[in-house]
Amino acid sequence: MKKLSRTLLKFGRIFNRGQQGISLVEALVSVVILGGGILTLSLAMSSGVLAVRENDRQSVAQGLARAQLEYTKSYAYNPSASSYPTVSAPEGYSLTVGVTSVPDANNNIQKITANVSYNSAVIVTAEDYKVNR
């Protein structure tokens, strides 16, 4: 048993020779590198969240514009209309419908323009035609 403990003691001295630990400068450098990595990761995550939010707004606006055009096309044709009723929009979104007559169509075709806005900024503009059948 004594021989084993002497061997372990020698073994420990061999590996401890010349090792003094890390200096303050090395510790600070490692903290700066780690902090830079965490900062980069958090910035990437926040820009990803912004991109997803913008994509979500675009998707809602496109669906709302398409729904408005379909609703307008199913509504009764009015040759003197300057606008048609709008579908209800989610909070923050607004919808406007414009109607113009198509020249040389004998007042039987109208061009419908649906503008979808979010917080007063137009996001999507969709156009289609309404025909008097």
C-alpha cells in the first residue's frame, strides 16, 4: 500500500511540474471571446424574429387582399360603383377598395384594386376584374 501511494505521489508531481494555472489576461480574453459569441448569437436571433414577423404580416395582407377581391367579385355588379363593401380586417390592418371602369368595355367590366395597409403603410396592392354577367 505504501508503494502504491508513493507511486501516485510521484505521478502527481510529474503532471504538476511547470503548471501554474491561467493568468488574469487569459481569463479576460476567454470571457471577451465568449461574450462576443453570445452577442452575435443574440443579434442573429433578433433579426430572425423580425424577418418572421414581417413575413407573417405579408402573408396576412396577401390573404386579406385575395379574400377582398373574391368578395367583391361575388357581390352584385354595380356599373356606377366607385367602391364596394370591404371584408373585416384584423386589428392593425385596414383595407380600401377602388373601382375604375375599363375603357371600350361598354361599362361591363370594372378593374378592382384592393389596398391592404398595416399601421397606415400600404403592404399589398392586388388587382382583378369584375364582369357584368
